[in-house]
Amino acid sequence: MKLPPNFGRFRWDCERHGCYAEKCRLRFEFFADCFPGHMSMTDRDGSIEINGYYLLIEFKHSRSLPQGQRLYLERQPPEYTVAVATCPDCRTMEVTEVAVRENGKLGEFKPCTMQQFRRRLQNWATWAQNQRPAWEVRPAA
């Protein structure tokens, strides 16, 4: 896939700097005792904002989604479109299935090709660009 000329590539050189996962992966376990029970922080794999609307995508190697992470994704604000995409090989980012949050619940995983997934992202971006800005829609705090 050809990238746009201004796209910021990941510039980490493992041979020069060592393994990125070992050197740079956030270690949320250092904060585990700050929260009750078995709660822990989560990272966001893919997130973008357009016009005050948000797209949040969690990429997984399989359908496996811990209950706490499922609740986190389901409880995002209504202006967030939330999806979980299975992506068995992050080197190719080939998506095989997608589950989308609907009415506050994560739906079932459904087969999805990379082309279909890209089209869904493009459709969401077009939709968000054509909406009245969310900051004009939300009541003032």
C-alpha cells in the first residue's frame, strides 16, 4: 500500500536501539496498586477525532477481549464510535473480523476484509466531516 508523502512512519530502528517492546512498551503494572481490585489502565490502539466525533478501534490478534476492556469500550461516551478489529498479523494489518458498539454494547464479531474495513473507516470520516461540530451540539457544561 502506498502511503501519502506526509505520513509519519514509525521510525524506530530495532537493530540500532534494541527491541521497541522491551525498551518503550508502557508498563501499566507499575500503577496496579493505585486502583481497586484487578483494575488496570488500558491503552488505545487507534483513535482519531474529526469535528468533535471520535473513532476508537481496539486491535486484537483474536476475539479474546478481557471483560474489563470490554466494559471500558462499551462505556465510552456516545460521540465515540467504538470497534474491535481482529488483526492476526500486525505487520500486514490485515483485518479479518470486526465488532462494533451499538446501543452501548459491543456487537458480535462479523467477517470483514481489509478492503471492507478501509471503506468503513472512510465512510466514518465522511460522516464525521458532514456532521454539525459536536461542540455545537453538546450542551454547555
